[in-house]
Amino acid sequence: MISRALASFIGAILFLYGGIAAISPLPLGLPLMILGFLIFAGANPFARPLLRRIRHRWRWFDALVRQVGKKSSGRFRDVLQDTDPQKSDINNPNAANSEDNKDNS
């Protein structure tokens, strides 16, 4: 529990620092924001659907996440695979529920 809280805190700090660094002349802002969000999503499963929607909506963000993911460890690689927007909807339980609701209408 403490490790989850600590990972959430570190992810939020990296995300905020990346936002500040994004307006500076150093090119570290966006990678820090991505890393912070990945750490946050790794510690909090409720953030994964949000990350999946963001990656689906903004392909440039998805490409940057994939670049960061190539150099990441196993835990973050799992988060990247879970939030991959190109993954089939068969593995997405929310998609199955929405199709069931369409059939009942």
C-alpha cells in the first residue's frame, strides 16, 4: 500500500515537473510527463483506461509512449501492453459489456 502511494506521488511529481520543463528550452518535458504518467498508471489501475483513451486519441503521444516503452522495465511494459490502443477489443472487458448493451436495446 505504501509502495503504491509512493509510486503515485513520484509519478505525479514527474508529470508536473515534465509540464514545467516542457516550456523550457530543454527537451526533457514530454519524456518526463510520459514517464510520470506511466508510473502513475502502473501504481493505479484506474488510470489505465484514461491512458488507453489518450493513446488512442493522440497518435503522436502513442508513438512517444512506445519509444519510452522500448527502454522500460517489465512492470511498465505490462502497463504499455494493457493500454495499447491497437490491441483488439476482445481482451477489453468494457467493450464486451458495451456490445451486450447494444444487443439488449
